[in-house]
Amino acid sequence: MVSKNQIKLITGLQQKKYRKLHKLFIAEGAKVIQELIAADFQLEQLFVTESVLPEIPESKKEYITESELKKITALTTPNNCLAVFKIPEERPIIESGLIVALDDIRDPGNLGTILRLCDWFGIQQLLCSEQTVDLYNPKVVQATMGSIARVNVTYLDLNAFVGQSKLPVFGTFMDGENIYKSELPAKGIIVLGNEANGISAALEQLTTHKLSIPRFGKLQKTESLNVATATAIVLSEFLRNT
């Protein structure tokens, strides 16, 4: 049975200020929970409605009803298990190969999808501006489908980092050089901007190479690509000849 204090704590973790206060976050679904445990995330509590995750000792499981799960879930349609994990300490930035940098990405689904893309394309380091949506937002955690455990994510003053870096800086712009005709290196920082406003003016000044994904439609009416879709195309182009 879930106590009132547990309900208060877990539902509170849907908000960034309480995740920061308690240094905890929630994950739902066997797949995501398994990936986090395999990556040595510290499991604090596990609530299940049925016998799942056999690799986890029964002593660590708290069996609850579906109605109780509905009181603590962050999902519209609850899964059969919810775990509370400790937020790990940030690791040092990996300054090698390609680095993806996000400038003020606000949509949790976009961040989660971009993190999955980094995992897919072998990008080890994802940098996020301090205004970017929180990595441990429940919607972000779910959207990563476990990739959160395999990509190093760092929040920082993005302008300051890019400004001091010796790596070439690539940004995505509507008026940039056609990415399909560009020579793309194996090392560099790839900056992707806010869903509505793109890359900030200050960060644009620090960009050494402007790239664009050309439109092929006859009407040329589409204003922009979804940032996660653009990330997939850009990473594919950077890595297809490696």
C-alpha cells in the first residue's frame, strides 16, 4: 500500500524544484527501469502491480494496486511499474568526437528523442543550455526509452563553453550552406536551437559554420523542421562517411 507521504513525494517529483530538492526522479515501465539499473543508477523504491522485473529482488518491490498506481503515475495511461531513482552526480564533459549542443529546447519529447538519436548515432556527449527542459522531467525520461543511461548530458552556460572551445561549431540555419554539399568533420560541436526561435543571436555569433537542410517541396511553404527531425538528418550526414 502506498502511504500519503509516498504519494506526496512521488507526485512532487514531477516538478523540477522537488527533484532538485530530493535529488530523486521517477521512471516508469520495465524497459526504462531495466536500462537504468543496468547503468548502475541507484534504485530507491520500486512499485509494481504485478510480478515483473525478475532480476530485482522481491524484497525491493512494493506491490500496489492499479488504482494506487494511478495516484502516483506521471503517465496518462499508467504502466505496471514505477521506480524512484537517485539523480547521479554529473560526470566530466567528454570533449572528443562530435558533441551535440541544445540551445533552449523546451519540449520534453524533443529532448528525449534527441537523446535517443545521440545514443543511436554514437554521440557520447550532449550539452544543454541552462534554459533547456530538465533531463529528469518524467516525460523526457520516458521519451529516451533508456538512452538516458548511455549518453552523458551536461547543463551549463552554453555560450561560455562554445566561446572557449577550440572545436569547429556548426549551427543549423535556414540560410546556411547546403548540408548535403558540405564537408563535415569527425570532430566538432553541432548546435540546435529553440523550437520557435532557433539558435540565439549570441550563440549565432560563435558559430563558425552555418548549415541548412534544403527544402525539396515545389511550394517551398514549410517554415521549418521539427528540431528532433533536423537532428536525425544532421547526425546522419555527419556520420555516414565515417
